Amino acid sequence: MADQYLAPRGDPDSSPIELSSARGHHVRVAARSPAIRAVARTGGLWFILRPDCNFRFTRSVRLVIFGTVRLKYQSMKFTVCVVFLFFTANLMGAQGTVTPAEFDVNAAERFANLALACLHKEYPNKLSHSLNSDADVAPPRKLTPAFFGCYDWHSSVHGHWLLVRLVKTFPGAPFVPSAREALRQSLTAENIAQEAAYLRGEGRASFERPYGLAWLLQLAAELREWDDPEARDMSASLRPLEQAALERLNGWLPKLSHPVRIGEHDQTAFALSLVLDYARASGDTKFAELLVSKARQFYFGDRGCPLSYEPSGEDFLSPCLGEADLMRRVLPGPEFARWLHVFLPQISPVRNGTWLQPVVSPDPSDPKLAHLDGLNLSRAWMLEGIAAGLPKGDKRLPMIRVAAEAHRRAGLAAVTGKHYEGGHWLGSFAVYLVTKRGISR
């Protein structure tokens, strides 16, 4: 049965307008101009709609013919509101949005520019700062002189990771000189010494634990893997802070009795995934063994994860998929396949492709509600990771890949930089996805 979406007549200047179907699918209509009001995206195709119209359209895979969608209109009381129909790739290319086949130097430059715009932008700033005396009152650039931009500490850290990742991937790109200069400015021995002293300060045992520390270790691994003289210097400069983060995590994990199962920064599974990748890349066998042991302790016996309860309204990580993406790093392929069957029985070849749909942020300018745009990106890379962990020929792979592609497109379309609330961090999530950082080992 085809989905039906209805947009009520309303204020022509209101944006966005949420369209909902009876089957629970959603598209968002955002104002564009008096002549062409909105772009609504569904099923991999784009509809450009005239303003201030009542409209209803139906979509079914059976009605898709060579990339064209047949639109079915209700009785004559409805106005035909569709002006143009474009293929997704054409429209997304025109808007500068990345599609899977289009991650090239131009897309990389767009993501790099998002990081370059915020790495040394001190304000606005959301501090996670414990004060022990008046002496601890200082601006962000004094407290943490390497990672004071991009609104918060962890976003600054993974903004630096983004630049390293992209310079490695496109060493001759036009953005590379600016990226190198930004990295040199931040990752000095003096700045990192202050960062390490801050992290070890009294009352800061939980500072950026585990999310920010996990991204810091990803930055350390990325620098270490980069065969470049400047990278080696920056890696050596970063080492004191890297060591402080390792001390903090090695002291905390043995005491952690239960996992944190939420869709935000404190999620245990996501952090363990990043840190386990770091430990293996760095050859830290003892640390890797601790991480694998905690993953098995926390998650091996889990059954029937309630995926239908997701997402929460401010999630940027999926608790269920994040756990599965970790366990594919821990379990051999056949064992992971059996574990996944019990943990996520929703992923079944007898189900259709609607088992997991992308989400839409109701307000990308809100710093918490914008999290949902990042959720599409992280779901996409987690689904791709889950697929990579399954044996070839597993019958669940097609539906996992379809869901991953839908989330990938929805997530990348939201990385616009229009709102700083999302622009300061979504680029890093996009780069983690499109460069397959958690998979290409």
C-alpha cells in the first residue's frame, strides 16, 4: 500500500512544515522562495512544490518507472502543486550535497570549511568546567588552549580529527594549506601540556568521559597513521594528553558496573567502539583486551533490543545499533550473526524495508533538537558496520544496506552549515561515515 502525505494550507512563510503519513513516515517541507516554496524528500526522490497549496501524493515502489514517480491526485478540489521532479543525484549535486558516489575533493572541501570556521572560534562556548577556586575562572582559550573552539571541547577535538582525516585523503586539495596551519596552531607542545594539566585537575575525573576522550584517541590514531613529518611532530606533541586520556579510561572502565544505554554523549557502546579501534591500531593489546572484556560483560547476553522505542527526542546515537556496531568488532562473523539474530530480531529477511526509517529534526537551529540530523549519519555508519561484520551471503544484508543508504542520504543532506548548532559538529559525523573510518581497517 502506498504512503499518503498531506500538507495543510497554512502560512506561506512558515518553515519547516512537517508532513506525516498514516504509516508513520515523515518528510519535511522547508520554505525556499515565493515561486517555489518547498522541497520535500521521500524515498530517494525530491519534489519541488508550489507555495500555499493543499496537496496529497502517493508513492509506491510499484509506481517507480526508470526513476520517475507517478503522482496520484485526489479529486478536483485539490490543486496540482508539483512543479518539477528531479532525480535525487541531480538535485543534491546542484545543492552541493554529498551522495555516495560524489565524495570527492569538492565535498571534502565543504566539510573541511565547516571545521575551519569553528576550530578557533571561541564563542559561543558551552563549558563543562569544574571550579575549585577563583583561579579557575578563565576564558576557554586559557583553560584548554588546543581545543577551545567549535562550541564545546569534544566538537573541537573531532573537528581537528576531521581535518587530519581529510588532508590524508586529499593531500593536494585547495583546503590543505589552511587545514595544516589550523592544526599547527592548535597542536603545539605548550597547548597540549596545558590540556593535560587541565584534564588531570582536581574535580575533573569525569571530564569528557567517555565521548570526548574517545574522539581524542581517534585523533591520536589518525595522526599516528599519517606518514607525514608534520603529523609526526603533532603526534608527539599530543602524546601527553593521549596518555592522560588512557590513564583516565583505564582507571574508570574496570569500575564501570553497568553500561550507559542512551543516545547521547555518555553512551558506553559508541565510546568503546572508537576506543577499541584506537587500541588495535596502536597495538595496545592489554587495553584492547580490557575493552573486549567489558563489551562482552555488558552486551553479550542482551536479547530483543527495543528498537521501536528509538529515537528519543535528542538522540544522535542509536543505543541498539551502537551496541551491535560494537559487538561486530568483538565477535567473529558467524558468532556475530547468531548474536544479532537474538539481539535485533527486527532485522529479518521476511520484513520489508520500512523496519527503520530516517528521522527529521523539527528545528535544526536548536542545539539539542539538531541531534536528530546526526542520528541519521551515525545510524548509517553503524548499519554499514553491522553489514561488514556479517558473513557474505547473510540474507539480512540487503535490508540492512537499504536502510543504511536511506539514512546516509538523509544525514548528508542535513550537513549544510546553515545553523552553527549543527554546523560545528555534523561535518565530523559526515566524514566518519563517508570515509568509512570504523570499517576500513
